[in-house]
Amino acid sequence: MTAKDPLPQSRHLATEIPGPLSTAAMQRRKEAVSGGLGTALPVIVSRAQDAIIEDIDGNRIIDFGAGIGVVNVGNSAPRVVKAVQEAVATFTHTNFTTVPYMGYIEVCEALNRLTPGDFKKKSLLQNSGAEAVENAIKIARHYTKRAAVVVFEHAYHGRTNLTMALTAKNIPYKDGFGPFANEIYRMPLPYAYRWLGNPETITADALDLVTHKIEKEIGAQNVAAILIEPVVGEGGFMVQPEGFMLGLQEFATKNGIVFIADEVQSGFARTGKLFAVEHEGMTPDMIITAKGIAGGLPLAAVTGRAEIMDSSHVGGLGGTYGGNPIACAAALAAIETIQEEKLVERAAHIGSILFETLNGLKAKYPVIGDVRGRGAMVAIELVKPGSKDPNPEAMAKVVKYCHSHGLLILTAGTYGNVIRFLPPLVITDELLRDGLSVLAEGFASL
């Protein structure tokens, strides 16, 4: 089978998982690669297409992770492949701040057009979500001439020094890597499943709590930015209660604070809207995007109000590889794919299947405490039956079963007890249901 042959979109086990070739290669990995890098599934990929990963032993594995929400348009999406091939044959690099090129400009134009808000917008391109978050904070501080940044419990914003300070979870992201940047203030998150107050008044109560803490413990006049994930990512796929982010933005606007939505994982059609903030009709001052933006190539962006994005001095923003021409070509092709193949609507359809099936499993297995998410960004939280005590042991067993039977699923959650589902948006219903049948077998095996 050549690389040009289509990869069958079906699960197939040629050997045990991991197979002998992957096992041998993983030993080479152990000898050559830093031990600080983990592995979710110990196989070596030979190729991948749409929602199937094929390993070097010939196993075809259903992909419910999409490279952690990156290949929303499918692995090796035809438009992306064609655009990259054409771009790499044209030129590979000049650095946009040295000799500009149209791809960078066109991606910025697309982001300015597609992100919510009818105000004048401008964009900046970078390599990764963490780098984009850092630049967003940099710009907000420069614009407001303030230092403090407000973030939330359970948040994940990256692994650089500043973004580790913004990230909530200690292990594995922060432990032993400090000291971290200062003037970062963490607020309570209205985590509905574990909220101790009245669930009927969660939005109002959480807003009162957070705004009171900002006013009394920081001083609203000292805050440069409020940074929040519309759907919490690594922390466990919690959806912000309806009205909470709108209330936060109203507070931010009233106090001259830049309101920033981190859409690194939730953006680009993942939640059944192009951007997750659209579920509440929001127009953040800045939106951070990455992951799904370029079909698998490294690219990230900060898009915001023009007056904010222009506030830095010339030369204050940049970076050698930010907005690489090959990645820009891939981004334009990925955006075209989302629009032409109606992947926003497809994400909503995938979500309906996920919620129906997962809620069915929840009714059958009390180890599943919660099903939550938006669109094709869904998670289940595993608990000890009869309680809300986290059950990471059950999670590990289900994940191991799925992996060994040809289904790649990812974990998440502050308490290490969440299974998340991020299938490529081009996955067929048949393949999606086959993967969910493996998951059901995993729970039955408990």
C-alpha cells in the first residue's frame, strides 16, 4: 500500500496493541527521547487519514483525539495537503517582519472576518497556543498600562513560564519548574458538577464571588486582562454556565479590562459553532486560537480590537517562525475545508451522537458521574458509585481497554478522572459508533 492509496476508514487489529514493531521502536524512543515526554498510546504511527491512525504493525486505530483537537478537518485533509505542497515548492521562509508575504495577510484577514464582533479587528500570528497566550497578555498589559491578570481554577493556558503561571494544575504541568511570573490572580470557576452552592443561581453567585474578589483583593483598576476558556480544556471540558462570561465581560468593559477568550481547544468548529463564544453571542476584546487553525501545522493567532492590537510599539511583537508561510497556506485550506464541508454543522451532529450514547452509558453505569461539553468537544467524569469522589482507577482501566482494542481516547481533568472526546469532524457516523461500541465494552469490562 502506497502513501497515495486511501486509508480504509475502519478499525482493524493486525496484532496486539502495541505490536512488536511498535514495542521495539518505543524502546528506541526511550533511549533517544527526553524522559520528560509522556505517551498516551505506545504505538508508532506510519500514516493517518481522516479519523484513522495506522501504526507500523498494520493496526488501524480510530482517532477520538484529533491530535488533541488539532486535525478538526481530518488528518491529511486533501485541501491542506495540496496547499502545503504548493507552498513548500514556492518558498519555505523569509520571516514576515523581514520580507512579508500574502499568506500571513490573508490568514489575518480571514480571522478578522470570522471571529465574532463587528468592530475593526487586527491579528498577530505565532507558532503555538502558549506563545499566542503570552502575546495576548503582553498586548493587554501594554494597552492598559496595568500588570494584573485574572485567570481561573482548572484552567490550562500552556507550558512556558508565563503560561505555567496562568495554568492551574500543578502535576504534570508546573511541579518543580518555578518560580513563575507574578501578578497572576486565580479565581473560583463555576464548575457545575462540583458546585457547592445552589445550582439554580450558579451564574449570579459565581459572578458576585469573582467580581468581589477582583475588587477587594486586586483592585479592578490594576487588572490588565481577564483570561478564560469558554469550554475548559485540560481541566475537564466544563462549559461555563450561561451568562457567566457575559457578566464577566460587562464587568471588564466597565473597568477598562481587556476580556480575552482562550479558544485554543474550543475554536474552529469544534463546539458546533466556529468559535465557542458564539453560543452566547459574545464578542471578546481578544480571541486566542491555535490547534485546529491549520490542519496539523504549527500556527496560532491573537485576534482583537484594532486599537488594542495596535497599541504596542513597532518591533514589540514578532518572532522568527510566527506565521510561517507553509502553515499559513495550511490555515487557509483548513478554513476553506470547514466552510465547504459544513464542519460546524457536522460538529453539532457528532455532538448529538456523543451525548445520546454517553448519557445512555451514564444511565447504565453509575461510575459515570457527568456528561458535558459542546458539539464535538465532550467529556465524561468518572466517580466512585454513590458519590462524587474522583475515580481515576476506573478511568485508567477503561482507557487501557479502548487502546488495546483499537480506539484512541484521551484523558483530562484536574482530578485525573475525565475521558474526553475530540474526534476529527470528518469522522463517519459508522466509525464514530464503532468507537463508542468499544467504549461501551470498556465500561462493561469493569
